[in-house]
Amino acid sequence: GWVIEGPAKNALDQRLGDFDAVLPGPEKPIVVEWETGNISSSHRSMNKLTMLLSSGVISAGILAVPSRKLYVYLTDRIGNIKELEPYFELWKSVPCESGVLEIVVFEHNAESKRVQKIPKMTAGRSLA
């Protein structure tokens, strides 16, 4: 089954790095990245997935990102589909014999002003 926040390995037991989710296969794993970082993080994830797919190390690489409509409710500059779209042609141009490279877009179901706001926290901030 799926390994959450775990390392991926290929058929030769070589470490591919850490991913948000990995489905080890009999030959090549499927890896998923769930975008919670800034747009630069999204580009790094897509480039890593593209390289692994192009070299035949993985069978599929999937990046999940928020829609632009959801983006306004998230941290500034979080990776999102609108900012990745201009690079689709670049990733499509990378030679690849087989496999899948996909971006999955997620969005909220509804908006409501009656829902209590999530308070801002200081976790993750430097204390120095």
C-alpha cells in the first residue's frame, strides 16, 4: 500500500528521495507531492518528478496544487496551478518513453463568513 511521507526506492533499491506519498510497485514506484510550500517548492517538485520519470526511475509522478480560487485563502505565494501553467510546454518537451506526469488541482466546496476563522499561530517562526 501507500507509504505516507516516506522515501521512494526503485527496483534496484536505490533511494529516490522523500515524497509525500509513495506507492511502491513491482517495478517502478508512483510518487505524489502535495503542495504546501511556496511556488519555488512547486517548481522543484515538478522538476524532480520530471527527471525521475524521464530517466525511467518512476512510473508516475503527481503534484497536487490548489486552484487559483482557493489560493486567496492560503499562505501568500503558495504553489498553485495558475503560476505553473506557463511551464507546461517545458515539462512536456522532456523526452519520456513511458509513464505519467500529472498535476492535480484541488479546490474548496464552498465559502462562508459564518465559519470561525482559524487563529494565526507562531509555530514555525524563529524565536531568535
